[in-house]
Amino acid sequence: MDDVAVGPLDLAARVDDALAVQALAFGLSNEEIAVRRHIVLRHLGCAGARALGATTSAGRLVGFVYGMPNDRAYWWSTVVEPYLRSEGLDHWLDDSFTITELHVHPAYQHRGIGRALITRITDEASEPRSILSAIDIESPARGLYRSLGYRDIARRVLFPSAPTPYAVMGATLPLLRP
């Protein structure tokens, strides 16, 4: 993480910088960025929502994470709840801190930045566990999550308008340290 520092991020003020990172990391179109901008700003109004950023010494945002205590009334929870219930695991929606987004600029990946972001934000959580969703393929992101103690608690989760299925992953806190 040489010249990169992880710390609190005013995500509302830097939403466009964060979405530029997400667009590169996730391959988003301009239309998808516009939709996500609205979603991010709405999420920041939720109780307990917080964000961390990874910035270079020059102030360039190269990674970010944000999340919030989960609420069963949130859209994401309403989509994943039937999948978790079918596995007898819908209790994961209670007393959990949700990682809503975690992205690192491709040029800065594989440097421990994503690990630092997710462990720091969950270390600050008062909830006993954390949940997140990730595309349901074997990927470096899923490998990172597993190394931290996340495990699949639902697979083949279909979100409206998402072209591929997702996995919901959960971990008890604090996250594992390799």
C-alpha cells in the first residue's frame, strides 16, 4: 500500500471520484453510473452508514468501501431474504453490518487495499457479523472475502436487472487476519 492511506471518506462529496473507481473496477456504463450515484447518495442517509477511502499521497481516490447496519426493510434485504430463508439462514439479516460496495482501482489491486478497507470498516461495526453480495463466480474478490472468514450463505441470487447471479456471503466479526 506504499503511498496509499486508508481513512474516513466523505463519500457524498467524493461520490463521482468513487463511482469512477467503481466504473473501472466493475465495468459500468455512463447510464449505470448515473443510477448508482443516486443509490449511493440515498444510502448515505441511512442510519449508521459510513465510508472509508484509500487515497494516494496526492489525494487521488483509488479505492473505497461503504456500508451500514442491515435493515430487513432495505431493498437488498427484501431481494436476498427468500434465498436466505430457503437455507434457514435469514437470521443473518439481523444484527449484521452490510458491505454495500467495495472497489479498488484496477491499477492498485493486489496491494492489500481492499483487505485494509473491509477490515477497518468492519472493525468499527458494533454488529456481531457482516454480510455482502458478490457475483457468483470464483474471483479474486470472493477469494479475498473467504480469506477474511466470509462464507457463502446463499448462491444463485438473482437481482432485478443484474445479468448474472450473485452469492450472499456472511462472516462473524471481527474478520480473520491471515
